[in-house]
Amino acid sequence: MTGPLARLRGLRVRLASACLLVAAFAALATAALTYREARTAMLQRAQDSVVRSVRDRVEAVAPSVPFPPDQAALERIVALVDTRGNTDHWIVAAGYRDLWATTDRVLTPDAIPTALRTTADEVTAFQRVEREGVIWLAVGVPVTFAKPLNGVLSGVQVYVLTPMRAQMQEEAALVRAARKGAIPAVLLALVLALVVAGGVLRPVRALQRATRRLAQGRLDTRLQVKGGDELADLARDFNHTAAALEQHEARLRTMEARARGFAADVSHELRTPLAAMAAVINVLDEDAAAEHLDPDTAAALRLVSAETGKLTRLVDDLMEISRFDAGAAALHVDELDVAEAVRRCLAARSWSGAVTTHLPEGIRAEVDPRRFDVVVANLVGNALRHGAPPVEVGLGTERRADGVWIVLRVADRGPGLAADTLHRVFERFYKADSARARSVGSGLGMAITLENVRLHDGHIRAANRSDGGAVFTVELPRYARIEVTEDA
Amino acid sequence: MTAFGREEDRSVTTGPIAAAKRVRRRGLFDTEPMVRVLLIEDDPAVAEGLAIGLRRQGHATDVRHTGEDGLAGVAAFDPDLIVLDLMLPGIDGFEVCRRIRRAGNLPVIMLTARNEDMDVVLGLEAGADDYVVKPVQARVLEARIRAVLRRTESAAPAGRREVHGELTLDRTALTVLKAGRPIALAPSELRLLLALSASPGQVFSRGQLLESVWEHPYLGDSRLVDACVKRLRIKIEEPDRPARYIQTVRGFGYRFGPL
Ligand SMILES: Nc1ncnc2c1ncn2[C@@H]1O[C@H](COP(=O)(O)OP(=O)(O)OP(=O)(O)O)[C@@H](O)[C@H]1O
Ligand SMILES: [Mg+2]
């Protein structure tokens, strides 16, 4: 049961997660793109302004610097560029070949990325560098001198490093904003995904419920067909199948009821003429024994008498079976000493001498005495007739989770039952030794026994002993499910 | 029921009967006294078969086919015992049984069909003393007739009297008085009361009572006992009070008293 359930849950999860994945991807992509664009624009703007002001500065300073510059000239450039008086904590540096001047003591030429230095030889370039955990924008500007180079590149570069704190804050704000937007978007998407998945799966779940009800035997289960999609088709197919099943079952039921009713009717109809015949059997028996009778007539009388007896028994058994089939068999329980009951059953049929018993005293149980008698008599009768001595009858109790059970075992040393016929012993009219048993029994004994045991909510098993012979085990609950026959 | 669960297969005990009535004739079981049996059965073949069997047994038998006829036969034929089919045209067997009970204590054995379980209960409640299931052999019916009659026959004059509370029992005259007034008990009720009161305080299982009172097998139909106890209580116990004379011992059976 958990299998299909887990699968269905899996389907829902899968659908939802697919939706969610798409939504999350869309949200994240949007956020990422937006972020990137915004960040680029922001940085660009920041850079542009820095670069522009640096270049302006450098251009303003350049004419007043001699070429080729010496250390002092570089220092002057640095100082002039830095005299902006800004609050941006610029670090300014200038380099020419091996010369290096900077406003920051610790800034060495190595701190300027090589790529930037190479590029800044020719054009204004910038790059972001990380220094002491802070992102800086490093701008490199090549200095062109009017004289004597006439605007030719001089090999002097001015670097300005400016911390991008504000930008970083803005960037963080951007990330925050993106996250703030993306997470609720993803959560909302999750909810929507679940709702959508639920909606898609609702008909599937309805189908599942309906299938289960059908499996439970409620063949009148039908699905509501909505729309024209594949699921609606499926629902329609389901309804057709259920309807077909229902029809089929109804037909089978009527056929079965008719068959059973027929058996009951036949035995009922047979009973009346049999009642008349049975009443005179003893008269026939008596006269057949008379000496003056023609031997043929006497034999005929005996035959009619014996066969009438057999027919009576058969009809009796059939009627008993019909009563079980019709659900008309009632249990009249009485509490009794089981060992005593078994002994009485055997004694009433003069079997006590032929049977070895192991009957512990003091086992009391609620059973229908008459039906219990039938069960024991059939089992022991079979053991004596189909099996061989010694026939053993054993009694015991077993404590189980659902209460105390009475266990009765009837074993014999006969041929036992063929392995493939073990379960057939309880079938109606089944006789394993069909050739031999033709004149002996009807083959209804075990079927009636089984019904009687079932009526007690008990179990019966047939098995073979490892050392030969059949063993039948009957288990009956110690207490009957219904009240003990109680008088007003 | 099946092969081994049937009455036919059981040995039948036929003990001596206290007093011989009317003429003796030779029947299947030798020297039993003749009994006047009124057979009320609607199916002519069954009625004839049973009548043949009963006559062979040495009984004077009168056959009636309807309930009305049967009741008329009770007066006209003066039977010792009635064998009554329950399914009758007109007044059915239950009603016939009730009317017979109202009029007196004639022993009644009812004939039932195996598949009509409720009939047994209703028939017993209507006052039948015992029942046999059709098809029935004459020998089995004979055994039942003997058992039912054994419950009632007594030729001894009124003698020793036992007093239990308000009840006065006379085991030889077979009379029961309650507060000095005679109570009419059907044969099975009387026999049950005598069996239980013979050992006050002793518990009898339904099986024991089936054997001793009805001469049924120990593992027989315990409804016979329960229905009879019910009828007996109506006659001897105080209404709306817990049973005093015939007490139920749950899970074991019944006992008389203790008072
Ligand atoms: N103890 C046993 N040993 C061997 N075979 C058995 C034993 N009990 C039953 N069988 C087989 O199972 C068959 C069915 O048994 P079941 O009691 O139903 O019918 P039956 O004894 O032939 O007739 P019935 O009991 O109606 O008189 C028997 O015919 C016999 O072949
Ligand atoms: Mg059998």
C-alpha cells in the first residue's frame, strides 16, 4: 500500500519541484542579470568619474613637469594630483622606469597589477584591486608631455587608487535587494508550484481513491469526468471498466445464488419423499430378516433399506451445507469441558477403544456442542476409515495475542494425503481414494467440518506426518465471539 | 449434520417403563407397551410412512392432516402422545402446540426440517417436549417417544412430599404445588424440575441434563434445555425477580437453589 502512495507523493513532489526549479531559475536569473547590469552601470559611472578627474588632473599637471622626470618631478606630480583636497582617500602614485613616488608609504609598484601597468603605458586603464580587504579602483593614466615629445607617450604613468567603499555598499545593497526580491519570489513560486501540482494531481488522486474502493469490492465506484484531457479519458476508461466489472459480478452472483439455491431446493424436494421412505426402513429391515421371505426379495429389501439410509445421509449433509451457504447456520454456544466433550463424542460411537487420547483435564471452552461433536466425529471417523490405527486425538491450549485457543489434533498412521490434494480435502464431494470410497461416504464430511470450524471463527489444517499418516489440526478460540446461550 | 453426527448412528437406550399401559404387542423392540399416538402431518406419504412405522412398533396410531383436524383428534382419539409437524395448512403446528399446552400436559414431539432452525426454537417455546428432524427413521422416533413417556409415567400413589420454599414436590405422584396450588407442567418441564431438585445446590451441565432428562446425546442441542428452563421459570418463579429455584451458573449450567 505504501508503494503507490509513495509514488504518488513522489509525483507531486516532482511536479512541484520542477515548477519550483523553473521559477527559482527565472527569479535567480532575473536577479543576477539585473544585479550585473546595475553593478556594471554603477561601477562604470564611478570609474568614469574617477578616471575623468584623474585624467583632468594629470593633464593639468603634466605641462609643469619636465621630461624626463626625476624623482622630485614624480613627487611633484603625485603631490599635485593629490592636492585635489578630496575626501576620497586617494592614494596617488607615479612611476617612470625605476622611479616611483607615492602618497602612501607602503604602496609599492608591485601593488599595481602588471596588466594595468602594461596597458597604462599607452591608454588610460583601470582595474579593481583588493588591498587589505578593501576593493580599490586602480586607475592608470599615461602622461603625455607637450614638450619635448609633442604628445608622444612618455612612459610616465600616474596611478590613482581609490577605495570603492561607497560602491561596495551600494553593491551590497543591490545584493540584498536582489535577495529580498528573489527569496519571496521563490517562496511564492513554491506555493504556486504546490497548488498547481495539487491541481494537476487531484484527478490522479481521485483515480487512486476510486481504484482502491474498487479493489475493496465496491464495484459501484465511479469517477466524475471533467474536461477532455488525458486524465478525463482515463477517468472515463475507469468508469467503463468498473461498470463492466459490476455487471460481470452481478451476473456471477445470480448464477452462483441460483446454483446454490438449486442445490438447496433439490435437497429440500428430496426430503419429503425421503421422510416417507426413511420412516419405513426399519420395517423393511425387520422383514428382510424374516425366514419365510424369498432370498431375492430379502436382498432387494436390504438394498433399498441401505441405499435409502445413504440417500438420507446425503440429503442431510447437502441441507446442512445449504444452510451454511445461505448464512442460516447458527451457533448455539455453551461452555463445556473439552476433554469430556471429546470423550463423549468417541464413546457415543463406540470408538473409545480404537483411539489413543491425550486429553488434559480442565480445558473449558465456549463451543456449539452439537457442531463440536460433528467436527470431532468427522475427523476421527476419517482417520479410522481412510487412515489406519493407531489413531491419536490430542488436545491443548495456546495463548496468543488474540486470546487463548483450543488446539485439537487428530492423527493417524494411514497412507496420509497426497501433497497436491492436501488443500482439496475440504472441497465438497472430494474423495482422494475415489475408487475405494464410492460406497463409503459422500465426500461432504470435511466440507461440513470446515464450515463448522469457521462458524466458530476457528481454523482447520490438513497435513502429513513426517513419519507417515495424516494429521488434522483444529484451532478454536477459547471464547466464542457471541454471547453464551443465556436464558432470560 | 453429517455421517457421525446423526442420531441414527447412536445406540438407543430403552429402559423399562414404570407401568405398562393397555395392551402389549410385539414390535421392533419387543415388549414395549402400546401407546396411543396422534400423528399430525400434512404430507400424506410421510404421514403414511410414519404411521406404518408406529403401528409396527405396536402403537395405536391416528393420523390427521391439518391443525384443526389434529385438535379435534386430541379430543376424539384421546392420545398418550402427539407427533406434530410444524408446517401445517390452516392452524400451524406452533399454534396447535400452544393450544394443546393450554388444555393440558400431553407430551408433544415436533417434526421439523433440518434447514428451519428457527422452527426448533419457536416450537420449543410453544411448549413442545422434544423434536425430531425429518427424514426420521421409525426407530429414532420410537426412542424419543419412549424417552418422553418415561418422563410422565408413574403408577405409584401420592407419597413422600418434598418442600422447597413455596414448592411442594411429590416424586411418586408426580405433582408440583406452588403455595399449595397445583401447577400444570409439561412432561419435559416436570422431569427437568425433578432432575434438578433431586440434588439441590448441585450444578448440572446442559449436556448432563440433555442425557438424563431428554435421553439425547450429551453433545446434543442445548436449546432444548434452555427453552425448557425458560418455560419452567415462567411457571414456578416469581415474575420480575431473579430466578430462585432454577438458577443459571454461567459457563456451567443450572442448579436448583440454594434457597
Ligand atoms: N485421515 C485421512 N487419511 C487419508 N485420507 C483422508 C483422511 N481424511 C480424509 N481423507 C480423504 O479426504 C476425502 C474427503 O473426506 P470427507 O470426510 O470429506 O469425505 P468422506 O469421508 O469420503 O465422506 P463423508 O465424510 O461425507 O462420509 C476422503 O474421501 C479421503 O480420501
Ligand atoms: Mg469423512
